[in-house]
Amino acid sequence: MSAQPLPIYLDYAATTPVDPRVVTKMAACLGRDGAYGNAASLHSYGRQARGLVEGARQSVAKLVGAPAQDLYWTSGATEAINLALLGLLRGSRQTQRHLITARTEHKAVLDACRQLEREGVAVTYLPTDAQGLIDPAAVHAALGPHTVLVSILHANNEIGVVQDIAALARICRERGVALHVDAAQSAGKLPLDVRALGVDLLSLTAHKFYGPKGVGALYVAAERRPQLQPLLFGGGHERGLRSGTLPVHQIVGMGAAAEVALADMAGDTARLEALRQRLWQGLADLPGALLNGHPTQRLASLLNVSFEGVEGESLLFGLPELAVSTGSACNSERDEPSYVLRALGRDTETAQSSLRFSLGRFTTAEDIDGAIQAVRREVLRLRKLAP
């Protein structure tokens, strides 16, 4: 009996396969003949590993326009976000502390904010407009004498909307307030230059741009480093900010993925933009099809569509040939409508009848045509059952 083919993978916003070019470099760090030394050790094996770690640091720093010495390794974006938010607010000398974020942030930010609220920090959760954009004037109005940090997601992981980080950074700089940017979805997909943008802290993760899971980084501007408290203790690794033995093969993988992403970014963006437009054009004329998020200020790779009057779970389970999502992979086990779509003004039923298509490096035109055919078939079938 032959195995069933895997469904077409259109869930790259959740995770990507590791690029074969990255795997090759990672494999060279494993095994008896590899660079398996502890990067903190002073013997030749340790120095060899340290050299690879620092080379990767240079590559990832180049991807985001940062000085290499201002980049710190973490286990991923979640840890980097927690280090940025909890580290900076706990390290603040102010007796009253205030943080500003948005209702549509990733759960890693929102849950970190709720923990800070339990520690006495006041948090303002800004709304977005109906297309998912944050008004810079709203950030300016929310700033107060006790504001320590503003934390804003660069590209939303559910709807792909891209915020105007440069405008937000100018506002924060004028008031001397730090700005953290969650760039997990945008790094490797959009040009980034933390110094040109005026960003103080930026978090990213390797597995969103074809690197391995379990490794990420936090950029910290040199002037903000003294204010940042570590979350982990024991060994003083990463210049005292993040203790723990470095996973050399994963760090090398992140560095290699950053190099590939930087080299391929322009071509990938143009190709994915065309594929996303092809997908939307194939679905837009379905009755009740609604585009979620700004039509142009968005990632090239991500499309989120609601289908009014269609039961969401039935739609998803009627598409076994597609690997798509109804929202964030970090929130998929909860039987709740997307809080991001609810923040945009979608009602519960419409939010639950939404699909997120996130295209990637290995998506083909044939994949898109197959997805269009499958979704059209299922939406029309469900409408006949419950018009």
C-alpha cells in the first residue's frame, strides 16, 4: 500500500524547512570529526568552535544592519522577547514603570506584558485600525513620564501587515524611550537596518528564515545594554547577558541561513509577491471572501482570508491536501477565534472562518493553483450545505 502524499505546505509563517545549504554547514559541526568543542573553552577545539560562533554572529548582524558585538544568542525569538521586555523593565531604576504595546502582538510579547503587570508595571495595549496598522500618533499620545519601553511587531505573523517602524522610532527617540521590535517574521524577508531605523532592541529567530529551530538572537543597542538585566544565570556567557553553553551547530545554521536570506531576498520577494497575488486573485471572487490586513503594506509571502458564512473548522478539515492555518501556530491548540482578527473588527464567526496562507522559498505556481482549486471547491460545497 503506497503512502499518502504530504499535503501542499502553505504554513511557512509557522516554521520553514532548513535550507539544504544550511544543513551542510550545520553537519560539519557534529560528530567526532566536526567542530564539536565548547565555544567557551580555551583549548584548540574550543577556539575552533568560537571562531564559527563569531563568524555566524557577523552574518546575522549583517542581516539586520547591526554591529556584531551588539548581537546576543538566545534559544529563539520567545526568549529574546522576554529578555528584552522583562530585562529592560526589571532593570529600570524608575519607581513607576510603563510599557506600550499593541493588541495584535505575538503571544510571546502579550504574555510577557501580563507577567510584567503582575510585577507592578503599567501596560498600554494600543488598538490598530481595520487594516491592522498602528497610528504613530497613538503611540505618541500614549507616552508618559514613566514610559520605559515601546514594543511593536514589525510584520504580523497572522495577517502579514508591516508597521512603520521608522516613524515609531523617531517618536520614541524624541522622548528618550526605548523601542523593541519583534522581527521574527520580517528578518530575512524585508531589508532591515537597526541603526538606520533607530531601533534599540530587536528579536529574531532562525527557523523563520530557513535555519534550525531552537536558536535566535537579540540585538541590543550599546547604550541600552547597561539597563538590561539577564534572565538566566550561570557561567556568564554572552558577555554576562545570557548564560548557557552555546549550541554551535545551531548558531552556525542561523548564520548560514542569514547569508542565504540576504543573498536571495530580492528574488524571493518578487517571486512570492507574484504567487500571493495569484492566490488572492483565485479566491477574491468567492462570495464573502474578505482580505484581512492592509492590501499593500504587508509581507510578500502571507495572505489571510476570511470566508463569511462558512464554518471554520469544517473548512479546515475539508482541505486535507493543504497544510494551512487558521491563525498563529502558537495559539492553534486553543478553540478560540484569532485575537488579531478580532482586533481588526472581525466578528467571532468571521474570524473563525479564516485561513492563513504563508508561502515560502519552495512554494510553486502549481502549489498555488492546487490551493485555489481546493479552497474554491470546499467553500462552495459548504455554502450549498448552509447557504
